[in-house]
Amino acid sequence: MQKVTCIAPVNIAVIKYWGKSDEDLVLPLNDSLSGTLSTDFMCAKTTISTSPALEVNKFWLNGIEQSFENERLLNCLKEVKRRANQTLPHLNWNISICSENNFPTAAGLASSAAGYACLVSALAALYEIEGDISAIARRGSGSACRSVYGGWVQWCKGASPTGEDSIAKQIAPASHWPQMRVLILVVNDERKKYSSTSGMKRSVETSELLQYRATKIVPQRIEAITKAIINKDFQAFAQITMEDSNQFHAVCLDTFPPCVYMNDTSHAIVDVVHAYNDFKKSNKVAYTFDAGPNACLYLLDSEVEEVLSVIDYVFPPVVNSEGYLKGIPLSKKAIT
Ligand code: PMV
């Protein structure tokens, strides 16, 4: 019997991935960039065991058994096995996968990113493969490729039609900007109305703004935000982060029928952040929203206490967990 356990973190994109040029290979229309969060607060944990006595493959997610006939999971497994040493004795034994998230699943909190990064790193450990595994994690869930690395990570869309250069790379470690924190404001922890996969597909088919964003806007934003991170220029970083979140949700609304992910509370958080920045006469905090109503706020350590007291005052029940009170630092190391 062989057994491995891995944990992997969530990542929060500041330049969003939205739209695929190839559904099967999970190739994105544009590059994206994110910060990988510390695993102390939000992470996925996966244990995989294998033995010749296992009669069938098994998969549990958060204690509930799932079908193993999941195309994304099978693609990841196939790709890891293809890269493995073909003489490994346990290569053809059945496996049992047990995954759990310590935060709401499929609520737009990047659970699939942490989940697939974790699954692929556990498979890579089990079958002893080496080298970059981000291209394999990408086949599970696009954004998962960024959770393979810690700190600030760019997913380069690549140019190859087979996707081998559609990989993630670290542009700066977490230690480069140690004051950076992320606050997660959970507006709603229910599963989102429609998955990012179906939303993206519909956007690609119907949104004109998406094509413009992917080709004309994102390339220059990637360049500008990379520069802001390298120079630790929070003012510019926050400006680009908020603009990109707004444009991503504009694309969702430009989709037909529209994908509405943010709700009234999300918009109220946007207003509070702008009021706070106006009062401070510079960008001290930046919001970003994924495919759900929950807000992720990027800010520096020095600002956390004051921002939390404002949030607490405006939305009394929202921030009530000890865990969020210090702000989440970025992760030094992605996979453990
Ligand atoms: O990786 P997916 O298929 O769950 O898509 C994630 C898309 C966003 O979270 C909305 C943006 C991003 O870049 O993470």
C-alpha cells in the first residue's frame, strides 16, 4: 500500500482569467495573475492511497462520495501517469482519493483552484513525477495552475496549440512584499448559481467586450501590475486590481443571458472601499470579486485594523471569525 497527503492553497486573481480558446485543453484567452494565500487559513487537503487490494477507484469530496467518471479528474490522472516511470509497481493499482476544503466549496472562493492543485500534487508525489506540474493542474481547473506556486504568480496563456507552454510561473515570492494581506468577506457561502465553466463558455460565445478585454486590455494590465508588484507600488496595484475586477464583471453582464455574480452586498462593499480610499486620498485597499458575491480585499498590514473596524461597523455580522482578524498573508510555499 502507498499513501500520500498534500495541502494546497487558494489563489486570488488580480488580473482575471475568463474565457477559453480550447475547452478540452483548458487554454485561456488571456494571461492572468494572482496572489497565493497562506495555507494556514484556507486550503485544500487531499490524501490518496493505492493498494492492489482496492477493487475500484474511489473519490470523496468533503466526506461525500463522488463519481470517479469526472473528465477533469481523469485528464489529470492520465497526464500524471503518462509522465510517470512506467515500471512503477503501483502504476496500475486502483486509487482512493479523499479531498476536503476548510472553506466553502464552489462559492466563488477558488475552491477548485486549491482542490485541483492539491490533487495533482498528491498524484505527482504518488507516481514520483518531477518538473512543472502547473500544466497538469490546469487541465483540472484553469486557475489551479496558479496555486501550484507561492507568492505572486502569472499564468502565461502560451502559444502552442497543444498547451505545453500554458503554464504558471512565480513572478515574485511572498517575501518580496511581506506586508501584503488579503481579507475575505464571505457575503454568501452557498454554491454559485452557475459554474465558471458554463459562464465562461457563454461569455466566449456572446460577449464582444470579452474579445476586446483579452486582446487589448489584459496584456498591458499584466505588464503594469507586474511592475507595481516589483516596485511595491500599492497605489498602482490597487487601481489595476479594482479596474480588472470591474471589467471582468462587466464582461459577465455583457454575456447573453448575463452572468450575475455580484449582489447588493458586494456592490455596497465596493462603495465602502471607494469611500475609504477617497477619505485617505489614495488607494489603501483594493477589492476583487471572482465568480461569486464574496469580496477579497488586498491591503497592507498597516491598514488591516482600520479597514476591519470600518467593515465591522458597516456590515456588523460579516467579519466575525478570529481567523480573519489579522488578514491572510501570502504563501511562501504553495504545496506541502
Ligand atoms: O479555474 P476556474 O475554471 O474555476 O475559473 C476561475 C475564474 C475566476 O476565478 C473568476 C478568475 C481567476 O482568474 O481565478
